[in-house]
Amino acid sequence: MLGESLLTLAALAGRMLVDAAAADGWEKAEHGYAQLLGRGDAKETKKVERWLAETREQLTDGAAADQEMLRTALAGRWSGRWADLLEEDPDAEAGLRDLVGQIQAEAPADEQSASGQMVSANGDVSSYAAGPEHPGALATRSELAYSAGQAGDAVAARDQFAALLPTAERVLGPEHPDTLINRHNLANFTGYAGDPAAARDQFAGLLRVRERAFGVDSPDTLVARFNLAYWTGRAGDAVAARDQFAALLPIRERMYGPDHPDTLAIREELAYWTGCAGAAAAARDQFAALLSAYEEVLGPEHPETLAVWYQLAHWSALAGDEAATQD
């Protein structure tokens, strides 16, 4: 098991990789990351290069409704990969410290992240180098908590975000974007840890804050509305979930268009909770319409398209349409 200093190094490396991927001059940093994580193996290096290219594309295509949440998610994913590397190959520590210091030194001053500012001239990295309540330290704690959740330990992630949130609220303020991201992650991992009712209540509170801070139609607010509807359904109120997704859908369609992935995701949830609310025939018809959209946008063999095929068959059967399920 990695100690705190190496977990911190992994978290900082994940954050700095995401910062570098979203900035100019990415090619040089990309090469260094690929070589280090590939560990001299051509096949592994190619795989890492593909991951890096995907990360760069996700950060620069502008399609995500909540870019800050996307950056946090990607940083957590890369932090986990660096942690795996450090655990499997202890000799990689020196190389990763050198690379983090090099990338930080070459980044323009206005592109240096708060976490990156904690890399000292000799390459030492510590989440508490500037104090445990430094914004960079809080960002690192957030990334470590998210990485725990991504690794499958929702309970640990929930507990870490619960411990972090009061400090973030006091140091950064209750409506600071980073504080609100921590609240979002706490609510989600609370649900994933087995308490959907608490997740629903937390998202209800977060939604009120985001509406006040960002407006009712901001991407951050709409993400909170989506999650409130999702956990409302998971907490056992299918009718309320259906109604909340139904109210959210026209807003998404107006803002992003009918074929945007986020719009299609809401249509899928709406169809599902419509069925759970007792209207199997309506769910069947909604999934049938959604299937055509997914086939056109993603292709007939895309995993999401196949998942909609399954749901269409399921609700067709419940609606008494046995011929459709056999087709």
C-alpha cells in the first residue's frame, strides 16, 4: 500500500497532466508521460498514448456540460494510474517527480495549477508543503477522495469528502466552485455507498445553491438537477424522478440540441423511470424512439445503443408485446 507522500505525488501528477492536456505545448508533456507510464514497453506506451489522446480530445472539444467536473474526473483517473505505477514499480518515483517538476517549470505562470505550485525547486512534492488548508492541499485531498471512489471504494470516498467539505467551506467559501464540486462528489458517493435517500437530499440542497450562484439554466445547475432526479428515483420515488427528468428534457434540448449525448442521457432516464412509474407501454415507445436516435448518432453496435435495445425489449415484454421481444 502506498504511503501518503506517494499518493500525494500521484494526485498531483494526475492534476498536472490534465492541466497540461488542456494547454498549449501539450506534445512535449504528452511524450514524457507516455514514456514514463509505458515503462519502455512499446505496446504499453502505445496504449498510454491512446489514453492521453482521448484525454486531450475530451478537454478540448468543448462538448462537456461541466468542464470543471470533467477535469476533476480525468485527474482522478490519471491519479489512479500513477498510483498503480508507483505501487508496481517503486523505482518510477524519481522519474515521476522529475517529470512533474519539469512540466511545472515549463508551464506559463497563468497556467500553473494550485497543486502544481506545491512542487519545490528540488522536485519535492507534498500536499501539506504550504499548509494543510492551502487550496492546493484541498485540491489534492479532493483528488485522492475521488480516486478512492473510482477505484471502487465508495464508502472511503464518501467519508473523505465528508471530512474535507467543512474545511473547504471555511477556507474557500460555501459557494466556491471547488467547494461545490466537493459537495457534488460527496452526494454522489453517498448514493453509491448505499444511501440514495441521503444523496437525493444532498443534491436538493446543492441545487438550491447552484441556482442562486449560477442561475437556473447554467450547466452546473442542470447537472445538479439531473443527479437530483436520478437519486430521487433510486431512493424509490419513480413518479417524482419521471417528472423531474420530463421537466429537465426541454431545457437540455433547447440548450444543446436533441441529439447531444447529455440530451439523449436524459431521454433514456425519462423512459426508464416512466416504465418504473407503471407505464410500460409509454416506456417501450420512448425507448423505441431513443433507439433510432442512438443508432443514428452512435451506430447500431455501440454499447449504449445495445443497452437501449435491451431496455426496449424489457419494456416491450412488460407491455405485453411478446412479438417485439422475439424480434
